[in-house]
Amino acid sequence: MGVRGLQGFVGSSCPHICTVVNFKDLAEQHRSRHPGGTPTIVVDAMCCLRYWYTPDSWICGGQWREYFSALREFVKTFTAVGIKLIFFFDGMVEQNKRDEWVKRRLKNNREIARIFHYIKSNKEQPGRNMFFIPSGLAVFTRFALKTLGQETRCSLQEADYEVASYGLQNDCLGILGEDTDYLIYDTCPYFSISELCLDSLDTVMLCREKLCQSLGLGLSDLPLLACLLGNDVIPEGMFESFRYKCLSSYTSVRENFDKKGNIILAVADHIAKVRRLHQGEKKLEEILPLGTNKALFYKGVASYLLPGQRSPWFFQKPEGVITLDKPVVSMISGPESHWEVPMCTDPESKQEVPMCTDPESGRDVPVCTDPESGQDVPMCTDPESGRDVPVCTDPESGQEISLSSDPEFKQEVPMCMRSESKQKLPVGTNPEFNPEAPMFTNPEIKQEDTINTGPEMKQQVTMVSDPEILQVARAHHVQAESYLVYNILSSGEVECSNSLEDELDQALPSQAFVYRPVRQRVYSLLLGGGGGDTSACPTVKEWFVYSGNPLRHPDLVRPLQMNIPGGTPSLKLLWLSQEPGVQARRLDTLLACFDLSSSREELQAVGSPFEALCCLLIYLFVQLDHVDPRAVQLGSLLVRGLTTLVLVNSACGFPWKTADFMPWNLFDGKLFHQKYLQSEKGCTVEVLVEQNRSRLTKFQALKSAVCRACVKENRPISSRRHWRPHHSGRWGRQESSSHRTSSGHSRSGQGQHWRDQGPGKRSGVCLTPALDIGCVFT
């Protein structure tokens, strides 16, 4: 994460940049400077997950109650000294960072392969040096923090920009994280989460001013340095030859520094020399081999500029300058980040398009986004018509295309054009207590103050055309109350990181395939416009990690027809209506997403808080061809199922309480693994529930409900059975151009095609462990 080589350089070559500080002392100093103010720390939550997860067992799916307790202790410690915390999570992957995301996922695959090799060789959990966070940890941490009363946000772009921007604009005490990008942003102080001692509240502050002194640079030079070294936007290899050229001409090589350290010093020295010559960007243009990467390079540098900040390496023009046939230049502020992006109005379409400065001519030119590379490329003027046209072309037709871009939304997809919306919605209103202001609201999560959704958005490229629905989805995304819903509606692109799955064991299908039919029905619900017709629904791009997927392209997944009594309801009905009976429609829709409409009676008989759990178990039994007795992967599969429930529940308007499928209320990986091994040894149910009559009664009730529902679905369950492979072929994927396309299958087709199964190696497969999950949860 962050700038390549900078973390090691700071740690080994410039240790004076790191200073031990105490948060309690800093808070007192902040209060003395700002009487009446509350010291606030912005937390990059994604950087902190490894620090927060302290339970001993992590391989079996996670010890969620212990994890929840660790989070509670973390919050309590800061609250006790009067420090407010605000947590930011990544809400989507920007297109220009997709390659880096893929690179990390493939790296994680190799780490997971080593973990399973260790387990098979040693029959025990690896040491902490091989630690891999449990599946779903980031998703459920959002809900855990909200349950603890903390302000939690999900980003609309890369979270580090929103973290740095919030810290600067709100005069925060500092940023807590583990990302060298925070040394580059000109924002509030940056503190290391890995060096934090919670007992004393001591940690290390990394001082960007001292870094500049060591490098002979100014703060405004750091973004240029970061891009020349390589970061999440600029591939490390793009300027490799340039860096070595700098090193070869560097006359102050330090013997006590390693090669990477001297490269950083050499590049910084070169930047300082160019700046001293007062030739700025033009000189760099002559030296840097930008070529076709020019737009990406400038985008990388600009990505570090916070609201109101400018770079001396760009030609600057006063706001309001008339250029390019005198279109009006305005500064549009993103609704969340308020990042100022120069815009010009196309005289033909009247649409606003972003501007960049041509370094050769010094003129501002409009930018369009290449749909393949995700890079911004400038527009040129047609000599015949005099109109500005983009220099990017449609990869299929070869025709030039023009896409609108809002600075808040980083993904340009030619879908539905949203007309401007002037309606301000009272986001966060609970319909149960204020029927006059109906909203799509989760009644279980404490609502925060109305979020300012920013100025009206001009023509926003989205997957849906209803501005009210998009506005509601966006607000709940920002408040971290939903999962993936806004991503589907806004860009039609979703991703899921690695799970603990053994790529060498094909017996148990990947969670990406197991829950894909559920997601396909959710796509139909969200993108179908009501009525259940999927013929006009666009495909959704899925970046899901599973064995054999090189992640070169997303899977193009088609929505799947839903079967709902009374037809598929509209999102306005599910999200906004307070009419009698709408809660029942929400539940009908949720069950239809799992294709379990016939199991409603059994689930209602179980009651809260076990309805969601039993729904998931029934779905797994009906869908899976067999279960491989490997508790590690089964535990991961179960937790990913809980995240799927979060998606479906939020898409359907929260028919169930969110708390009912939070893992700290349901699942303990270590305990599940113990019970699983007992079951494999033939222990009775009475032994599994430790002779506790109350647990036995509850387990039998859950088992009865699940079994009755499975019989209805023509999938009776026995404790042990022989497995005979009867599926061949791959999971409904067909090669279409360079993308994989999935249309999905319904259960009426006699089972799902998961992947090539091959002959089984075990004579029998035990299904009781999955049922034993019920007694683990009680």
C-alpha cells in the first residue's frame, strides 16, 4: 500500500522522521488550542483490521465475540481520554487502481495456498506470521463499530483521499492508519496503528515536514515524488529507467543507505534541481518518458491534491478563465470529498466535462475516460466541425465516444443517464417513528444526523434512471448501513476479496459460485425496474476471487428471474413505502432472492433471531451437491453467506433485523471447529450440546425446521450418505470475447454446475456438521 519503498526508507534510512507521541497528551494540547472543541482522530479502518483482530484462532472462520470485545475496548480507551473517532472504509475500487487490487488478490491467493499446505502438513493453525484476516471481517467491522455507537463511513472513492480530506477540513488531531500515502497528502498529522500501544496510548507519528527536510523538497513536491517512485495509481515499472538514470547521475550516494534508499534520494535530488531551475513541468516533460501515460501521470499527481490545494508542477490558470471557444469554466465540488475539479461546458451537448492542462501548449483541454484502461485522455478539436471530440474510441465499433464524468464517481460506464436531481431527502429518518418522512432505513442501526449529500449532481452516469432511488442508496452506502447495493446501482460493478479456500481441493465449490444465484436475483431486483423482467437488465461486472480466475477481466453476470408471489415489487415500494403489508412483501422478496419462497412457514415458526441462520442453512443444503468435511473452508463459506444476507436484506428494505446475522451473535470459528471434529468422531448431539437440555431443544427445533424446508425443496437430508458425482462441466460460464459471462441456473434444472468435480476420494460425506452449526449458534 502507498508509495513504493517509502516505508522501508523511513524505517531504515530516516528514523528521525518517526517520533513517539502520546494521544492523551496530544488531546490535551488540542483542547488548549481549541477551547470547546473535541479532539478527533480519523481512522483508516482498512489499515487497522489486522491490528484489531487479536483472538488466537483465525483459521476456522473467526472468533467473532472476542473480536467484538476487542473493538469495544479500542473505542472505550480513546473515549476515556476524550478523543472522538471517525472510521472510514473503502466503498469501491477506483478504475485506475483496479490493476493494483488484482495484483494484491493474486498475492493473497499464494499466501492462502501456503496456509492450506501448512495445515495439511502440520494439522494445526499456522503461526501469526502467516495470519490472514477471516472472511468478511471488513464488512462486519462496519456494523460492529456502528453498534458501538461510532461514526462510520463508507467511501465513494478510494478511502485514503476521503480520510485525508476529512482530517484537513475538520482540523482533526490526526490520521490513524498504516499507509505511506498519508506522508504525501498535505493534511493533519499521521500516526501509525501498528506502533500503537493501547494500554498507554503511545504510538509513532510520522512527520512529513521532517521527510521534506531530509529530501530537500517542499510539501508540494511530495505528490510528484510519490508518482515517480510508483504508487497505487502509477505502476512501479513505469519510471524504472528514469529512476536509475537519476541514480547514475546522483553525486551524493550514501554508503550506509541501501540501493532503494539511494534511489529515493536521487529522485528527490533531481526534483529539487528542476524546481531550482524554475522550469517546472516543462522541464519534466522533456525528461520523463511519459508517452501515452501522460494522462495517467497527471491524474496520479492530482490524486494527492486535497480541496483548495494546487501543485506547482501544473500550469495553473485563474478560476473562470475562458478557453476552448469560450466555454464557461466552473469548479464543481464532489458531494463527499469536495475535491475541486475544473470543468468546462461542452457547447454542443451543454454537459460539463472535466478539464486538464496540456503541458505542451499550456491550454486547458477537456478529458474523456477510456473505457478499457480507465485512464483520462484529452479531447482534440475536429478541424472540419470545430467541435471538441475525444481521443478515445469504442473498442468494438471503433467509433469515438464521449462519456460524462462526475468528480465524485470514478467509474464511467455508458449506461443510463440520470437527469439532475434537486430533491433533498431526509436521509436517516426511521419510518417507524416518523411516518411522514418514509425512508429506506435499517431500524436496528442507530441513525446519525442527516448527511449532506452535496450539491445537485448534473448528468450522472448510472445503471438506473431514478434519482430518488439512487440518492437513498448512496446515503445508506455512505453511512455504512448497506453492502454493495449502491455499487450495483451506480456502476454495475462489484468485487469480493479472497476467502480461505483450498484451490487444490475442488470438492467444495467457491463461495463466489455458491452465492452467485442469490446475487443474480438481487441484480434483477435492483436493475429490473420492477415487474421481474430481466430481458432488459444490464449485466453486472463481478470481480470475485476463486480458484482458476486470473482476474484479467470481470465476470459478466446476467440477472436471474425472480419468482415472487404477486410479482416483483419496485424498489420504491420496498424502500419508501409505509403501507400496511409492505414488510411482508419485503420478506417475500428476500426469500425469493434465495429461491426459498416455499420455506416461509418453517422460518416463521423458528422466529427471531434464528430465521436468517436457518434461511442460510436451507439454501446451502439445497444448493450444495455435497459437503467436504473441511471445517476451515466451510466456516469461511458460512461467513460469506452472512455477508450475502447483508446484501439481500439491505436490497429488500430490511425485512430482518441486521443484528440477527451479525457473526458475533451467531458464529465462533474455533468452537465450530471443535464441534465439527467431535461430530466426525461420531459424538451424539447430546455430547455436542454438552448435555444442556435448553440447547438440545433449540437445536432440535432448528434441525426440524431446516429438514422440513429441504424436504419441500425435494432435497431430504440424511446424516451420512455416499456421494456420487453427477455434475460435469463448469459453472454456466461461456467465453464471450475476453470476458466470462454467466447466466446462472435455477434449481428447477436439477442442480447447479459448480466446477469440474471429478471422482470423489471419500466414500461418505458427513452432513451433520452443517446442522451442528445451529447448536454452535445457540
